[in-house]
Amino acid sequence: MLRVRHRYLTVVQSWDPGQVVLVGEGRKYQTRKASFDFLSEEQKHSIEAIAIDIWDPYLKAVKECCPETGMVFDPFPMVKAFGRVIDQVRTLEYHQATSEGKEVIRGSKYLLLKNKANLSPDEKPRLQTRLELNQNLTTLYILKDLLKKLWQYRYPAWARKALDEWCSMALESQIGPVINFAKMLKRYAYGILNHCRFPIHTSRWEGINNKIKVIKRKAYGFHDVEYFSLIIRDSFARSN
């Protein structure tokens, strides 16, 4: 998916050889469904898995057109979404804290979101101090690390066990935004578990999106979306 000002394009790419097979306007069910319309029933049945954004109109189109296909959700959007939960809870904690507590929480946003391995020597003790003085922030930090690990399992049973444990911990936290996230995670658990069978991801889209942005910038933008779509498909056809 690519945002062009206030308009969106849906970009569909084949996993191998990585060719762009569809560029459609908007984030609609009809747009995603159009990517299957030129396929025969045999071709649809041959699709084993699709790496896809968690966007209900897209999911509906795949379920209707390729009901046997495994949908795989990438960890990056999930972790990014939980990052927004962390920031939401951090803000709530700040407003409810005493003056001393506010000093502890202030400046903790990026420390909480950073990967542990990327913390600088002076950031590690600062983060540790904040975690020791605020139980909810500690819970969030632990859940963030455990969330990333859900995509490291290779056996569905173990992944399911880890996911259930994550959701139980989230529910026991009694933190509203975290509980809501856990309910969402359970609802879309199948796309995480499918990663055990089909270790594909959407990171290739970042390369596509970056190249499309370069094409748009060189042309000083496009007002004709249909023409822009043709330029994108032609560019990727020539690059493969």
C-alpha cells in the first residue's frame, strides 16, 4: 500500500520473481479482489500463502477468492501498532503520576520503543531506573519484547502457546489499551501462526514503496493515477 498525498494505491507483488502484478486505486475490497480476477481457478488454488496487511477489506477479498490460501501477517506493523499502545499508556501514566513520578516518566518514550540491543551505554541505566519505578511501564516493555518473539517460532503449537501466554499477561495487566490490543491479537492470531508454515513477509514492499516514491518525485507527482499505475508496472517489469 502506498499513500500518495491523500490518495492511496494498493500494490500487489508476486513473491517470485517479485513482479508488480496490480496497482489499484484506494484501499477497497474491490481493488484487492481485482488482483484475482485475471487468474484461473487452478491458479487461485495454487496460491499457498499471501503476505498481507491487516486490513479487513483486503482480508475479505482473499478469503472469498482464495479460501484455502494462508494469510501471513508481518511482525513490523504489529510491533509498530503496539508501539502506539506503549505511547498511549505512557501518556496516561504521566498525567496520573505525582510530580516525582512525572520526572521518572518524562523522556521515556524512545527508551521504551527502542530495541534493547540498540540502547547506548548511558541509555541502559536510564531505562532501568524508569522500569524499576513504574510497574505498568515494566509490563509494557516485557510485552513488547515477547510480541516480537511470536514470529520466531517454527511450530504452530509452540507459537499458539506463546501467543496465549502473551494475551493472558496482557489481560492480567488490567491496562485498558493493552487489553484491547490483546483482543485484536487473538482475532488475527491465524495470520501470525501461518508464519510458522509460510515464513514470508512484507519487507519487500518497503523497497517497492521507496522506488515508487522516487518515480513520483522525479516526475514531480502524478495527477493521473491510471497513468502512474502503468509507469509503476512498466518500471518493475523492466527491473526484473
